[in-house]
Amino acid sequence: MQNRVLALLVIAAGVAALAGSVLSVAPNRLVSGQGVALAGLLQGAWWALLLPAAALVAAVAAAPRPAVHIGVALAAAAGLAGLLALMGSHAAELALAGSHAPGLAQPSGSPNLTRVSLGAGFWALALLAGLATADALQRLRPGLGRSARAAAGAGLLVLLLAPLAALLASGRLDELSLLKEYHNRAEVFQAAGWRHLQIVASALAAALVLGLPLGWAAARGARIARPLLAALNVIQTVPAVALFGLLIVPLAWLGGQLPGWGIAGIGLWPAVIALGLYALLPVVHGLAAGLEQVAAELREAGRGQGLSPRQLFWRLELPLAAPVLVSGLRVAAVQSVGLAVLAALIGAGGFGALVFQGLLGSANDLVLLGVLPVVALALAVDALFVLLGRVVAGPGGPGR
């Protein structure tokens, strides 16, 4: 056995395929459905889905060569795309025939409200396929240069997203319940996406405006750094919902004092302030740590050239501290994307509104409609800051 990680993933995928239901068929969106196993859907040409599985099994015992790792990534991506196509095909067959799953019959003449949802087995297989692809890329990294690693990462993203985009564009997945929820709420979904981005961007901008001077002050001495970082750590321990609640009363009072500013105890303002406070610690700590790494000789050289303290900071210290600062911003950004979901509880909107609406209505696919874009956005933001970190680090900087 050459690849124990892949072997474990293959075994887990086999258990998920045999024991879990890949589809759930229900008479409507509010009723629990009946699970459908993968074995019950593999008919005719769909048996070809076993080919990627066989390729992964063979790769377990193969010698660890770049061609094998690339083959693993291709097989995992192909298997996931084929499985998703199978789910969409089965949902379309039910919709076209106007039929329902056994035991879920509806009154004659009534519209077909059958909902076909992706089951737990499918999500488990999708996760395992993603892990197999990521593991294959990781095993390729040691033999690649920095630019080649970046190209491999971009290739992985295309490998995973291109088949999904093709299936969505072709309409083969439209009869799945998740896509029905999207089509029924397309405008609401888009508005929620823009509001989610607005909350995250505003919180990061506020954290950066406050974090730069605070980080600079923290880097100047322990007398300031210790109480400042202690206070920011205390903020991190406060649950997000509690912090939202604590901000309602003072912001409502402030809104009454400044009626023209649009400040209110609920909505966008408390969400931005709370998330900005959470983002301060990684920003301040990142800048302070970066400034502490600037060599004293470089500062002396800058002063010798006549640079003022302000010029020294903007022209020398900040550029040298930028890679560590970007790492802090990366943590703050991904954290803000996730915490912004809870902002819907105080009327701020965003994808959290879809999540909580689905929870209140026991509509699992509506919950997923809010959760999946948050996960995708977090991954995209993380990748963006990784790229930004490589840019500010320069050619001689770290590869990650």
C-alpha cells in the first residue's frame, strides 16, 4: 500500500456509497423524504461511474509518481461530476414522468410537487472526492516550483468547478430541489449575496482603519501591547450573538441623537461594528508582529536618509510588515464571512437570512442555498489572500 491516506478515503467512500442515501425524494419541500441508495440508480451507462472508483483503488497501490497523483485528481473530479449528473438525471426523470417515489403518491390532478434533494451519502462522497483531489495536489507540491504550485492550485480549482459549471449551464440539475429553491428566490439570493459582501467588506475596512494605528502602537512597546491585545482577546471570547445584542441599545440611542446618519440598533450598523471588532485582533497582531520583524539596521538607515517617523512607517516598515499583515487580514476575512451569517438575526440580511428562513421552515435545501455560497465565498476569499500574500512577499518570499 503506497498511499494510506487515499486508501482511507476510498474505504470511507465505499461505506458512504453502500450505507448512505445519495438522494432523498419527498412529496413536497416540507416533508421528510425517502432515501435512495446509489445502487438503485446505477443502470445502463451509469455503471461507468465505477471506472473512476476503480482508478482510485488502483492508485492506492501505485508508486507515488506525479502521473499517479494527477490521475487521482482527475478520477476524483470525474467521479464527482458523474455522480452529480446522475442525481440531476434522476430528478429530471421524475419530473418528466410526473411520478413520485413509492409510498409518496399525491392526489390525482394535483401538480407534481415532488422534491428530489441531495442526500447525506452524496455530500459525504463529494467531501471525500475533494479531499482526495487536495491530497493529490499536496503530494505534487514538493516537486514543483513556486509558479508551478500556483498553476497547480488554479488547475485544481478549474478541475473541480468546470464540470459543475457545465452541468448548471446545461440545465441538467434544474429539477433538483436545491436549484428549485434558487430559481424561486433568484432575486432574493442575489440581494443577499451583495449584502453579505457589503457587511464583510465594511467590517474589514473598519478593522483596517482602526487596526493600523493600533498595531503600530502595539509594536512600539509592551506597555501598550499587553493591555491592548488583552482587550482584543476578551472581545474574541464574547459570542457573536451576545455582541450583537450588546450593541442594540447604544446604537439605538445613538441613532436617536443622530437621526440623519441612518444608525439603528438593528441592521447593518451593529453587524459591521461587531465584525469589525472581531477582525481587530488578527489585524493588530499581524501588523505588530510584522513591524517587530523589521531589522533595527533598516530603521537606522531610513532615519539616516532623513525620513520622518511617518515616512519611515509608510515607505519602509509597512511594506516589510505587509506579508504578516496580509496573513492577519486573511484570518479576519474568512472569520468575517462566516460570522456574517449570524448578522441576519439582527436584520442585517446576507446569506444568513436564507439559512434561518430555511431552519424556521424545516426546508433543508433552503438552508443549503444559504450555506453553500458562504462556504464558496470563504474559500474564494482565502485563496485571494493567499495570492495577495505571495504578491506582497515578492520573489524571495515564502511560497505560501
